[in-house]
Amino acid sequence: MISNLFNLRTRDLPPGSKYYYSRLIGDQKLIYERLSSGIIDISNKIKMPMRPINELSMLFQYILLDNPMLFYTKTFSQSNDMYKSSSIIIPDYNMPRQSIMEYTENIYNHLKNFDSHKTNKSDYEKVIYVHDYFLNIFKYDFNFNPYSFTVLGLVLNNTGVCEGIAKYAKLIFDYIGIKSLIVLGKAKNPAFEDKMENHAWNIVKVDGNSYHLDITFDMTIKDKNNRYDYFLINDEDIKKDHIITDKVPACTSRGKDYYSINKMTVNNMSELDLYIKKAITQGNKNIVVKIMNVKFSDSIVNNIVNNAQRHYVNIVKKSVSTSISYNLTQMIFEINFK
């Protein structure tokens, strides 16, 4: 009974985007479907045609990337019947059925926070609402709780790591009608050490075009204000500090990123000087800007701080303490006056 009720609740979700399923060929789709149905049924044994372990591992991973609701398994074991040319897949469920049922209800209840954006909103409005919800409500889990690698970390504890964040973002996008997928790769977060680490983020489709969305990076570089350094950017920009390790849709469109939409970009240092001066005149004590077509250097940082202080004293008529933080790969600077 628990399993049947769980099936109804799980299958009640909108079908969502199954990008990795769409990439499969031949009878891989049949195996994917059979394995996916078995996991949804919480079956202890799933029979299917014999396949190499590396192919089954790939299909198992693709199922979990396409279906973030399957939070209760991550690995499996395999036994082969050589005589019948068949395999038995034994998923490793990391919690009892009753817990799966209870947590599924928690997830459904949490998804209701996004009901207001299921209809009558543009793609852009939906995506930025989800992005800001994550930045305002959730925190990155530096303790790496096991739940934080799934949607449960966000739902139960308001915390997650990149994998859990990307999975819950995809689940929400499925729920509100935005096509998306989870990207696996490596990246160097500008808020931490300058080294490549395993990473996960999303690609979302907005108005028919695909864009990268790395909510984790924006969460971890956020200061007093939300940041949008990795909001709807293209392949050229994401590859400045990310490496994609699987085949994903090309993201070649420009112009939907937050800084372009909100006219927070400049093309050279002269434009930057005018931009800072205008912002101070308007009373802004926090200034964020993206510099295009200019390479990072320490002299640029010093130039920005000195000019910002000079303009502030000339306009506001009092001295000020100025701090600056920056994302050197994306050339985004945040200036704060105190």
C-alpha cells in the first residue's frame, strides 16, 4: 500500500525535462524506462536484458539526473544470468519505505511555495524567482551532510551542495513548466580556492534558447545583495571557469543575463568611470558592474577603488571607507561604501 501510494504521488508530478533520456539510442531507452519504473516502485530486484556494468551505471546516473524525486538511491549492484542473457539490478535504497513516503510528502508540500509561478509568468520571471528564492532562503552546506547531495537537504534543512541545489532547481523548474537539465563537470568557484573541483549546475530554456544557470556559485559569492554572475549566461562565459564533461545543448545566445538586462555593463574604463559617478549621484552605496572586453589586473582594482572614493567625496562631500570584491573570471565588481 505504501509503495502504491508513493507511486501515485511520484507520478503526479509534471513529466518535466528528460534530456538524458532523449540522448539514448536503441533499446537503451527501454532499459532506462524499466529501471526507472523499478526504482519508482521501490523494487528490490529489477530484471532486464544483460548489459555491461559501465552502460548500466551510465543509465542509472542519467535516471537520477532526469528524476530528482528519486532521492532515496544512488548506487546499485548487479547479478547476471548468463544462461538467460539477463541481469538483475538491485538498487541500494538508503532509507525504509515509510521514510521515502514521508519525505515525498514534504517535498510536495515545499513545492507549493512555487505555485504562484506555475502560470501567468514569463520564462524569465519564473527563472529569476527560483534563483532569488535559493539565494534568499537556502545556504550552502559546508558540512556536506549526505542529504545535501539530494533535494532533501534543501527541503528539510534549507541547505545543500551543488548537486542537491541543481537537482532541486530542476525539480522546481519541472513543477513550474521550465525545461531544464543538470550539467555535470568541474569548476573553480571565485569565492574559494582557485582550483577545479567536481561541480553540478543547470541549463534552462528561456524563450526558446538555452542558457547556463549556476545557482550555487551565485549563492556562495552573495554578500549583502544577491549576485547574478552565473544567471542565464552562454557557453563562452561559463567556460571561463567551468568544464563540461558530458554532451549538453549549446548555449550560444546573449542578452538574457541579469547585468545586460539591467544595463549594468560597461565596455571600457571610461564608461566604468561614468557608471560609478552616476550611481553615486543617485545615492547608491552598493555598486555592481560587469566590465566587458577588458582583462583583469590588479591595476584595474586599484583604479576602481581610487576613482570610486574620489567621486564619492566630490559628490557627497564627505570621506568614505570603500571596499571592493570581484569575480575576476567573469569581470564583475561589487563596490561598497561605508
